[in-house]
Amino acid sequence: MELYSINTGFFKLDGGAMFGVVPKLIWSHSNPADENNLCTWAMRSLLAVDGNRLVLIDNGIGDKQQARFFALYHLHGEDSLQRNLHRLGVNFQQITDNFLTHLHFDHCGGGVRYGSHGQYEMTFPRATYWSNSDHWQWATVPNPREKASFLTENILPMQELGQLQFLDLGQKSLFPGFDFITVDGHTDKQMLPKIQYKGKTVVFVADLIPSVGHIPLVYVMGYDTRPLITMGEKEAFLEEAAREGYILFLEHDPVHECCTVKMTERGVRLDQTFRLDEI
């Protein structure tokens, strides 16, 4: 298996929302904000190539929303899903699987696009789109807190166009060497891929740990629906990651693709940062 980092672009979110109860005086050291209190974040996908199987994990925000929607999130930079796949010699038709950690718009919006006649079509026409039945129910009958993050135009076409399948939460595996864990603090049944790669375990940590700035236990996003559950999930996962030497692949960190963590007297802390191609 080969793994490739695919940056789909950068956007901005409010720093206070991203760090919850942690004061700006503290979090701004790792994630400086602009004059509007907005911080830059990546939308970084991961491509796993296993023989003829090309699995894309998440797919970014997409480009089909109206200008006023994108104005809220200040998309910027030269990166895009299509551009960075093409750099690898990969086109949308070659993607066989799109594994979706969860269905918030910045993770799944790129999976559906407008066709030539203005109709919705799947970005990856030959791919199976993978979610799970619990999260699908959560996303399609959303609670008021998350409703603005679950956009029907990003979600329902997967099912309506016949490309959606649900993963077994008992088995928790897509194929040998590509397993996943589930966490419930950010949103219900978020799936984090756990991939065996070059003798290492790479975990796509999605919104459990958006950036290296979120490694300390109490650094929990205001977007999380169950922040106390997030803290328990982070504590258990990070202790295991430090003990087992996991590589954390960071979806939203604007600078760092990967990191490791270590146990210290203050709890689990950042150890090393590096690019995926340096493994």
C-alpha cells in the first residue's frame, strides 16, 4: 500500500470556536489569528493505493455552494482536490472508494458536484462512498447544533445515485490493513482510519485532533457536540498513540501533515512533526 497526502485547499474558522474554553492568549501561540479572529486551516485528504484500489479519505469542501457561503469560510491558496490528484496522475474516474470520516461540509462537500446541465452528480463516478448507518441517521435528521454543517446537497445524492454503502461498526475494517475506530464526541460515530503502512500505524485523526495545537487534553473545539466525551476519547487515544508509536495524520493543521506524540509529566504532548512522504 502507498499513501499520499492530498491538500484540497485552505479555509478560515473562528479561533475561539476551534479551541473552545482555552483563552486566545494561549491558543494564538500555535495558531495565530487575523484581525477578525479567524485562523487558517487545511482540508487535507489522504489517498491510499492498494493494487487497483484507490481509496480517498474525505474530499474537502467542494465548489458547488454559492459565493455567500464560501465568503464565510475565506477559501484561499492554490491547492484543490483535482489539482493535487492530477499531480499524482490520478483522475476522478480512478477513485474506487471514498471513505468519509463524517458528513460535515468541509469533509464531504467535494464528493458531489454540478453536472453539465446543472444536476447533481458524483465527483467519483465509479467509487463506493462509505459511511455508517448510525452517522447517516445523525446527519440526515440533524440536531439544531449541527444542522448548518450537514448540507443535504452534499449527502443525499450519494444514496439517491446508488453509490452509498455502510460499513459494519462491529467489524470496523474496510479491507485488511485498513481498519478504523469510531469516536462520538465531535459528532456521532465519526470514523478514524487506522492504516498499516511501512511497518507503522497511521491514524487519520480527522476532527478528534484537528491540529497539533489540539493535542493537550482540554483543547477541544466549540463545535463538538459532546466535549466531555471528546476529552475522554482523546485521552485514551493519545495514551495509546504514545505507547504504540502511532503516526497521526492531521486533516486540518495548516502546516504539519503528520506528527507523533509522547508521554510527559504534563500528559501526552507533541513529539515530532514531519511530512507523510518522510515516513
